[in-house]
Amino acid sequence: MESKIHKTGEQDRFIYNFNDDPSQVVMETIGMKVYYGDELAMHNDDIQFKKNNITSLIGPSGSGKSTYLRSLNRMNDDVARVTGKILYQGVDINQPGIDVYEVRRKIGMVFQRPNPFAKSIYDNITFALKRRGLTDKKKLDEIVETTLKQAAVWDQVKDSLHKSALYLSGGQAQRVCIARALAVKPEVLLLDEPASALDPVSTVQLEQTLRELKKDYTIIIVTHNMQQAARLSDYTVFFNMGEAIEYNETRKVFTRPKVQLTEDYVSGNFG
Ligand SMILES: Nc1ncnc2c1ncn2[C@@H]1O[C@H](COP(=O)(O)OP(=O)(O)OP(=O)(O)O)[C@@H](O)[C@H]1O
Ligand SMILES: [Mg+2]
């Protein structure tokens, strides 16, 4: 549904929504504000994320992309104060009494720098499962194989599952971290610039992986690379100074943006 351009303060904004078919919406933020100390870092970010789609978050450095992303699975709890609603499957997960570990199991995260644990590839993937009491080796083996295949890195690591994950290349390590995130069966996958440490070949492989994964997952990805956002995502949000300025189908954001600021940014005439 095309919503009107909202005028808030001095800024024009255009925010797409799926209110004509709410069953499509897996996550949504409503009236969310993020404060670092007394400083309001984010506001005006009412966004809905569509199931089995890839949504890119783009915008200049410091515009709040990571702040927004980390709020979605309560990763900001220790560093920021987050108010407002964060709906996951219709439930507000930004309220007291919510089990944040459960939230993070359902809404997995992959960070900018691949951060494998100093353990074997196998143990990286099974760590969280074992901690939750899964000991059946056959089951664990199965999950390791399935998730590494989903992350498109099985062929490269299947003969070194018991070697340290610290010796993997950046691209392999990033995909092992994706497999690790998938092992606990999340529904949403948050990725913060997952390709920034990767070479072009690994980047293309990662994008291919994400395209495959969107059949089973809802993916939200922060990227600085506008070609990547344009190639990969179904929907794109443009952030500026802590506000979502424009949210629409990716094609429209890049070819016919509705807000001047977005146009300036995507055409490289920004600032
Ligand atoms: N832990 C923190 N404590 C205080 N301020 C923070 C913290 N993290 C981020 N900020 C501030 O919040 C604003 C948004 O930062 P954020 O990291 O979300 O931007 P970003 O869009 O992800 O930038 P980049 O593209 O450089 O990663 C910035 O002004 C930043 O300085
Ligand atoms: Mg960031």
C-alpha cells in the first residue's frame, strides 16, 4: 500500500507499508526511539519487514543503520535505551519480561566482521545447541551439514570440520558464522555489512547464499554498497540522521525515489 509522504518537522518522508496484508509482516517497529545517554539517536522509523524478502538498510555513516538493526533483536540493551514497540509476529518484544535469549534465537544476527569462536568449525555451529542440551551426535552432525550447505560453504570445509575456524578465509568464516546463526533455526536474519571484509568473489557468493536463504528466512541487511542493495534486496530503507526517510521497493528507491534526499543519496550528490 502506498502511504502518503509524511511531513515531519522539516523533512519529507515516504514509508511504504503492508497494511493491506498484515500477514506478510514478520517484524515491525512502531514509534521506536533509541537514546544513547541523553542523545536521541533514532526516531521516525516505523517500518514493516516482509516475510521471505530481503530488505536493505542504506544511508550515510552515522545515520543509525546499525543502531536500528541491533535494536531489532535487543542487542542494544546494554548500550542504549530503546522505547516504543518492536513487534515480532505481532508480539511486542521490547517490553519487560520478554526472554531476550529467545528473541535472539528467533532473530539471529551476523556481524560486520566474521567472529568465529576459537573452536572447531563443528563446535562453532553446535555450541548453542549443545548448551541447550542437544547431545545426539547424529542430529548435531546433520545440523552441521545442513547449515553449512545452506550457507554455501560445505564443500569447502567438509574435510576440516574439526579444525579451528580461526584459519578460515574471511569469506569462509563469514559463511560459517551464517551457518552458526542458522543452526538455532531463527526466522529472521539480521546482517550488518556482512560483505565489508570480503573480496568481490566471496561477496557474490554471499549474495547468492542470501538469495537462496530468503526462501526460508526473512533477511534484513545493512550495506554501504548501493549496487549490492540494488542487486540483492526486494525492499530498501534509506536512513538519514536517525530517521527512515524513504522505504519502498528497491527498484523504486533506486530509479524513482519519492524524496529529494533519497535521490541525492542514491545518485551520489549527497552532502
Ligand atoms: N554505543 C554507542 N554509544 C553512543 N553513541 C553511539 C553508539 N553507537 C552509535 N552511536 C551513535 O549513534 C549514531 C548512529 O550510529 P550507527 O552506528 O547506528 O550508524 P551507522 O549508520 O551504522 O553508521 P556506519 O555506516 O558508519 O556503520 C551515531 O551518531 C553514533 O555516533
Ligand atoms: Mg553501522
